[in-house]
Amino acid sequence: MEPLIKIQNLTVGYDKIPVLENVNLEIYENDFLGIIGPNGGGKTTLLKAMLGLLKPISGKITFRSDINGRKKPIGYLPQVRHIDRKFPITVFDVVRSGSLMQSRIGLNTSEIKQKVEELLIDFGILNIRNKAIGDLSGGQMQKVFLCRALLSNPEILILDEPDTFVDNRFECELYGRLRQLNNQMAIVLVSHDFGTISTYVKTIACVNGVLHYHPSNKITQDQLNEYNCHIQIIKHGDIPHTVSQHHF
């Protein structure tokens, strides 16, 4: 089977200074990859390279033929902390902005509008369609941007720390939704909360200057230490939690 994305000997960074070196990774249909690692380890840098926002210093990223050229686009949900809440745009228009890729697969304006409304209904947020993006809670914001990412019917959905600034109830709803979506698309999920995502992901990549791929969702503290991944798994009863090693 041909991978959706194939990363070969990738070195990427900023101003020719490497953040990640010699990364090799393949992502296939219906994969659910969890990416973990410390702050500054290169998780978001890897996503930017996959999205075409950063050019490799060396190595290459290739896409399956139906994704190359974005005939089947990649959906992306950014970190909420990076959203400009003062920008004057409504919920409906944020979701509709995901249609930039739809023009390549033949949807007209009325069809796009209908699909936006269907997504808002599906996520239970049609009642806030005219709200300004800056007036939303963290959970509402994540739903809006997830709708935006799904509007283009992506083959791959990439999420950068979607559980940041949301409450436990929405977090459970989010991961339940991602499990359903994984039947239709591959998912790449960056998170600091390994204890939570390990219930849902199928494979794990630890990123800290380099990438170590683990072909299951079961990983031990010894393996994390061996991968130089500065995450600690802490047990509270039967519920695992994770924190960075320098947590206070």
C-alpha cells in the first residue's frame, strides 16, 4: 500500500538551523498517529513541514498522487492560542474559509454554504453561526476550527494540541469524534497529554530533535527514556497522566 505521506531523511528548521534532523516516517490510510515530546522538541515544526509551510533543509516529503497538488487536501486544526480573537470574523465565515480547497474539487457557492451549515448542525453550534470568533469559549473555538478543517473532505486531518484550553467534558467529546473520523481519514495528533491520547491513537512518535516511531499505543517509561523523550508517565490509581520532566 502506498503511504499518504512519506518523509525521508528530513531535516527542517529555521534560518538553516535544524530543529529536527533525519526524520523518517510513513503515514497510511486510517492511521491515527499521536505525536508527543517536550516543548521546543520540534512537534509543530514537523507539522509545518508536512503542511508545506516550511521548506526542508534536506530530505523530502512526498504525497500519494491523489494528495499531491491537494486534489484531496489536508485538514488542519491549529493551536487555539495562536488564533487572533480580535479579528472581525464570524463563526460561519471561519468555517467557510475552509472552502479554499473545495474550489479544486468542483463545489459551487451554494453547495459550500450547505455543507458549512451541515457541519455546524453536526457539531451542535449552528446557534452561534453569527457570533464573532473572539466571543467563543475554548471548546466552541475548537469545534469551529475542526468544522473548518473538515469542510474540504480531507484525506488526512492534522491537529496541533486540540485539547488545550478546553474542559474535560469537551475533551471527551473531541476524542470520541476523532475516533469516528478515523474511520474516514488518517489523523495526526500532537498533544502533551499522552495519558489521554494513548486511549485513542494507534501509533506514537516521540519528537525531540529527532523522531522515534513506536508502532503501537502502548509505551513504557523506559522506552520514553530510551527515546530521549522528556515525558513522565505518572499513575494515579488506574488513570495515567503525563507531565514534562521539569514539571513543578
